[in-house]
Amino acid sequence: MNTFDKELQLSKLEKEQLIQYYKEKALPSFKVDNETPQYESDNFWDGIQFDKRMFDLCVYWSDYKIVCVVYECDPTEDDNWTTNMTACWYLSDEVKMTKVTKEDIIWASGHYLGEHLPSDYDEWEEEKIDEFLEANAWEYFEYADPKFIWEQIESLAWSMRHYVGGKDD
């Protein structure tokens, strides 16, 4: 069994407290240095104690989505805490996250391509998408790797969706 397959046992109240702490403290602190969506980022750690239980929250970007994984901490002999990674809870699954739509991607593609992605792009194989991106890249991006162009399109689509109302609540 993978270390991260075991779910951390939490009460409903603890989950509510962790979600509130994440929204009010951990997420805003993370965004100070990590506002722009990224494919991946360094881990940001924050901790909170409820009664006798201490928790570490690990927040990071993964595939342009913010992820928060909660671990319980164990006390050490010197009155500190150490992160116990034998079980975890993916808090992000419980929190409404910004969703980018197909229309957002098509709209954003017009900022990097001479022709917008067609409405059936999501049914294409990756190779066909890469070919379309290469063939229609705006002049500044004509020699860029298609993966880079796609990352720019996704990032703009995510930023636009977040700005116009898909903000995390």
C-alpha cells in the first residue's frame, strides 16, 4: 500500500475547522508568493492545533490547481511536532475549486494562436492538438514548443475564470 493511500481519520468538526483555517489563513499565505497558476510549485507548509491534535497543511500547485494535503503531527520528546505521513486527507477535494471550462480554453487560445481552437479540440489526440498549436501559433510563439503554448493557454483560461467569478469561496 502506498503511504498516501490511507485516509487520515478526522471528525466532521475537525474537517470543518481545517477547511476554515485553510480558506482564511493557509491559502491566503500561500498565494502571497504563488498567485500565478503553475504546472507545479514548491510545497508551502502551515500548521494548526485543535485540542491535542496538531496538523500540517501542505499547499502546492499541481497541474494548475491548488492542492492542500493535511497530515497529522506526532509529538516529539523535545516538545515539538513531526509530520506523520502514514495517512493524509486531501482537503482540496472538499473545497470548491475553480474550474476552467472548454469555452475558457477556446477563448484563451485566441491570445496565442491566429485561429481559436475549434469546439471539438477536446476530442483530438494530443498529437493533433500539438500540430494545430504549431500551425496556428501567433508570430511571437511560432518557434515555441506546443506544450509551452498549451501551458500559456491553460494559465490564461484559469486566470480569467478565477478573476470573473470562479474564485475559491
